[in-house]
Amino acid sequence: MSKVSKVWSRQILDSRGLPTVETVVQLDTGHTAVASVPAGTSTGTYEAVELRDNDPANYDGKGVSKAVANVNETLGPGIWGLDCTDQATIDQRLIELDGTKNKSKYGANAILSVSIACTKCAAIVQNIPLYNWINTLSKRAGVDAKVRVPTPVFNMINGGLHGAGNLDFQEFHVIPATSKTYSEALKIGVEIYIKLGKNLERRGAIHSVGDEGGYAPNLFTNADALEVIFESIKESNYQIGRDVFLGLDVAASFFYKNGSYSIRDKSNPLNDDALIDYYKYLNSQYHLSHIEDPLHEDSWESWKKLYEAFKGQLTVVGDDLLVTNQERVEKAINEKACDAILVKPNQVGTVWETLLVVKKARDAGWKVITSHRSGETNDWFIADFASGTGSDFAKFGAPCRGERVAKYNRLLSIEAELASGQK
Ligand code: PGA
Ligand code: ZN
């Protein structure tokens, strides 16, 4: 048994240049592992709390020195002596130390950095790949999963809070067919991304990249973004509906105000039913395969209506709706609100709780999409997490920007290891 003997933390920067937490866990064997945590911008209201210093004189209030101190002074010493391979006990101890329902005392960012560093340490000390160790943990949590490299979901155009442009919808996805190998899928994504850049340039649309590496153009409507992706795919060697599909993360809570949705595609604000009708139209034009957060995170009745309307035609994904939270997932299963979950470990704050959420989703027959956040570091933990939990999809942004590519490249090495039978 290898015990945690030392834990230390520091403030580093994420891909937006904002502070985040990096933690090192050391075992009594001398092995160490380091983990850093991501941060969202379009965070769901019900996510676990990311602790920030809120001191305007430092990092514009975004510092995480309190979270770092919480690891160094309380959370770290609190897990000294625990067996690093007993993730459930470690995470339970972290939850108890914090003592709040939403991890607001010590911060989900502080807690998750310790939790992930322990997961990594356990893999290192046992000399097994991280994805295999996560697979063992998944099985322990009751997930019937085989290690697999998931299909990538590429966020090709960044709107909403992630773009510098004027689009209301947050993400416009290209999703290669699940029958493709991961390397084929990555190649498809890159080739379409290059064509899309040229097409945006031809239209005179600004195409600097947004937070997740997708282009952030100014266009007339959200439908235009789908249109230009559609055109780019038509010019490629790939066929829509066979090799590649389109998807959306609408992140609708962002443009929901006073009971209706204002989008540039329509001159008047839309109510829930009118927005659902507009999605039907977009689906008829662009054959969407996924739609994420199509409605406000509290509009349960409309989610049910939308799911009923699209069931069997496209995958309805809950992100802000579910926030990787067991209770909200249970509610969504009972209410038949969606049939897929976006899994983000930092929405809940520990590895073990994330696995329990995956189990719930799988038991309901849902699809699982493991996801990055818009603010990331080069830590590629979620690539191993996605593979070890047998996730269907991995949403790590566009195939551009170092912190996104770090994860896509990690999936390449996992694919190669699996092909060569290395365990
Ligand atoms: P976020 O966006 O990381 O800014 O929350 C990602 C998403 O909505 O999927
Ligand atoms: Zn989302």
C-alpha cells in the first residue's frame, strides 16, 4: 500500500492567462504526480463552487491563493497516510473536510486538483497507464466500461461567451462518424478546420480563434455559421451524414432574458416553443446529430418537449442542465429530458463523484461525452478519463491551441498503445 505523504499546491495560469490551481501529491514511495484544474466561462448555475480570491487588486479578483492555501494547510494534510489507490476514501475525506454541499468552503478547484493528483499517483506507483487505472476505478464505481478512444467532437466555431465575434450560439461542432478510427477522425477534423478557415476568409469574416481554438467570426446569423461549415465539408473529401456530422452547443442560458431568447437570426425574442421550432428548421437544413443545452438550465418542461420532438433523430445533451451532478442527472432521467451527458470533473469536484455520475448516465442508457472547459491547462487528464471510462465522445475544442491539442495528441498515444497491445 502506498500512502500519501506530502501534498503541495501553487497558483499557475490557464489558457486565458487567468490563475488556476496546480497540486503535487507525493507518496511514501517517493513517487509524485502533478495535476492542474480547468475553469469554465459559461458555467452552469448549479456547478460546485470554484473558489476565487475576489480581491480586485490582485489578478482582477481572479486569484486562487485561498484555494492554494486550502490545499497546503487543510486538504493536503487531511489525506496524509491514506492509500492512494483508494480513490473513494480519499475523495470522501476531501468532501468531509469541506463539509458543504457545493464545495464552497475550500473550493472545487482546490479539491479536484488533489483528487486528480491522487489518481495519477496511483497509476504511476502501480506502473500502469492512467487510462487503465481509471478503467479499474470506473468498474469499482459500477461502470461497465471497456477502454476505448472516444470519437472527437470538434468545436469549429466559437460564439457566445467564448468568441470575440457576434454569434449567440456558443459552439458549432463537426463530429466524425463513430465508425472512424480516432486518427482518421482527427485527420477529418483538421482538414475541415483548414477549409473552414479559408472559407471564412473568403467571406471577409474575421477568423481569429476563440477560447476553445475554433474560429470566432462575425456573421449575420447563427445559421450562417452552420452554412459555412456545411459548405466546407462539401468541399472536402468527406460526406455529411456518412463520414461527418454537425452539432451545436447552444448554451442557451447565455441569451435567455426575461423568459425569452434573443438571437440574431430572428428580429423578435423567441419563447421556448418558437426556439424549438427554429431548431427543427436548422435540423432539417443541416442534419444535426447533437444538440447541447438547447434551452435554459431550469426549463425542465421545455427540455421534455424538445427531447420528445427529437428523440431518435439527434442526441440531446445536458451540460448546464446536469452540471455532472447526481441529483440533477437522476431528475433528468426521470423526467426524460435528454439522452446524453457532458461530463466535466470540475463541475462536481472529485474523480470518484464524476465516476458515479457516469454510472448513473450509463445505467439510463445515455451517451457519455467527456469534456474540457473553455479555460484549460496542458494537463491531459481528461483524455485518459474519457478513454478509461469508455466515453462515446470527447469534446476538447478545435484541433488548434496548445491546451486543446495536448488532449487530442494524448488520445493519439492512447490509440497507439491500445493498438500495440501495451497495457
Ligand atoms: P465552459 O464551456 O467551459 O465555458 O463552461 C464549455 C461548454 O459549455 O461546454
Ligand atoms: Zn456546454
